[in-house]
Amino acid sequence: MASFNNNSGGYMDNSFDNTNNNSSSGYAKRPLGEQTMRPLTVKQIKGAVSPQENTFKIDNANVTQMTFVGVIRNIQELATNYVYTIEDGTGAIDVRKWVEQNETPEEADARRELLVDTYVRVNGRLNSFSNRISVVAHSMRPVEDFNEISFHFLEAIETHFLFVKPGSTIHSSSNNDAMQIDGPNELNTINDRVSQAIKEYDNSTEGASIEQIIQKFRGLHTESEIRDTIDFLMNDGQCYSTIDSDHLKSCLP
């Protein structure tokens, strides 16, 4: 599995240790489950446990934001939302996407692309009602490059091992084509990769431009995903705008 040389630590760094300790820089690290958007399979989602209301754990770690890839098998249109049944080969789950009252033409066009038998990327959060787990989607989009499906499953496997065996990663050995668990910090989440990419421009007065970040990850993440991630990092206090809203610098040490 290809490694990413943008090793900012992220959830593989001991500084993200599921505590709220403040670093020497004064930046408060959030718990791991709140810091990242976790890649999952439907089987993992349906196997989540809920120790208390609106709290979910997978691999004994809190999960708030999550992402998965699957194919739409059924669509139910309701008055204020759509319920999509999405299957990924490990299981099927209902995904609820609310429709904005003042839906723009662009949003309506994007929704019309979500058809039965279309592979989609879902970003959202877990929800439970009557002991049945479902997903509330923040965003859904068709998968344009089917390499994204393979990449997602590898990333989900990688992340699973990081939680059950911290400090380990999956990679393809030069002497053995089989997947092995070995070595730290081979793969980060999209939050970690974008955060590290911004940090690479620390020596620049204006910082990194959003367009530079988009180009850096072209083919791996869409422009929409990059911009959503940047919004998350800014709201989380990990970066800030400089000369204008399109240029950023990192707040992390």
C-alpha cells in the first residue's frame, strides 16, 4: 500500500491519546474520535456500540464524524428528507439526507445525481433510533474514480489496525506481496494530510493557498472534500487565514 510522506502524527501520534491535555503551545488536543473523520465499512457501522445516548464506539474508540463508500440500492423520498439504502459488500445501511428548505439549483442538480446503482461517497455521523443504527449524511456525492473504492477499504482496514494495535500500519513488503503490519505513521486521515500540507508552507509569508492544497491531492480527494476539511481545521483552531480567505497557515507546532 502506498505510503504518504506527510507524517504530521495525527491519530498515530501519542499526543492524540484520547485525553484533553494541553500541549506546550497552548493548543488543546481533542480526543481522537472527535479529531478525525473515520473511514468505515457498513459492517463496522452496524457493529458500533452506544454506551450512552448520541455516543458511539467502534474498536473501543469514540466515533463522531465518519465516511464510507457504497452503492445505492434503494431510495425513499419523504417530505423533508431522502432515505438511501446503501450497500458496500459488507452489509447495507440506511442513510438519511435532509433537504434544505431553500435548496439551490446546484444542490438540486447534485441530489438528482444520486440514483439507484450509483456508487457514492458518504460523509456524516452515526444515529440510533429504537436500537437501530443508521447514518445522517452531511454530504453525498457520486464516486467518479473507482480507485477511490479500493483506497477507501484499504484506509478502513488501516485505521482499524491503528485502533486495535496502536503504532502499526499495513503496507506491502518489498520482499512479500502480502499485507503486513509493521512500522509507524504510514497513513494519515484526510484531516492529517491536509493539516501537514498547510504546515509545509510555514516559511512562506502568505502561507499555503487553497488551490495549492487542492492540486496536491488531486486524484486522491475532491475539491469539495479538501474545502470541507479546511473548514473543519479552521473551526478546530488548527489553521488560520493570512492575506485573504484563500491563504492559510498552520497553528500547530
